[in-house]
Amino acid sequence: MTTITAHRSRSSRRYSSAEELFMTHQQQLLQFIADRLPVADFRSEPDPHLVEDLVQDAWVKALLGGLDNTDVRPGLESELPEVLMDAARVAIHRHLTRQLAEEPAPSGVNTLESRAA
């Protein structure tokens, strides 16, 4: 375990490998997800609360999947580790799938529920 000092203080703290990964990659992961979410127009940005929720989902998936400092390879798109990019893509996909499922079908389109009735 290495010692990282986040800011100058009288006492230094030892951080776990998960904390080190978080401090190193949190901002990159926020930007990675924000860049991939659809927005209403090109001048707007995605909801920051939604981005933070999806980042949290990505961290949980990556950490529960056994992410540690020993298996962190940068991905092709950025310095962000591949495992975090994969977890972010899954979080975005789940969000968009739920969002599409909640939207009503356009008028005149038969849905599976209307055919069954």
C-alpha cells in the first residue's frame, strides 16, 4: 500500500487501492459519462445529478467486479481504465433502456401491451 497525501496536513493518511483509483479517475469518469449521454440540443449539457448517479453505478459495478490497482490498464479512448469504461457503458445502457421503456409509444403505433388486450 502506498501513501498519498491529498493535501498538505500535519498527518498523512494511507489510502486503500480503491480510494487511490477513485481520486485518480473520478473526474475522468464523470467526463466520460457526460460526453456520452444524449442531450436535447448541442448547447445543453446532461443533468449533472444524472451523471453523478451513473458514475456511482459504474464505480459500484467495477468495485464489486473486483477492480483493484493491479489490474488497471488504460483503455484505447483515454487514460481511464478499461474496466471503468466498460462499467460506465453498462450504466449508460441501463439508464437509456429504462428511459426508453418509460416513454409512451408514438400515436398510431401498436405496442405489445395493446395487442395482447
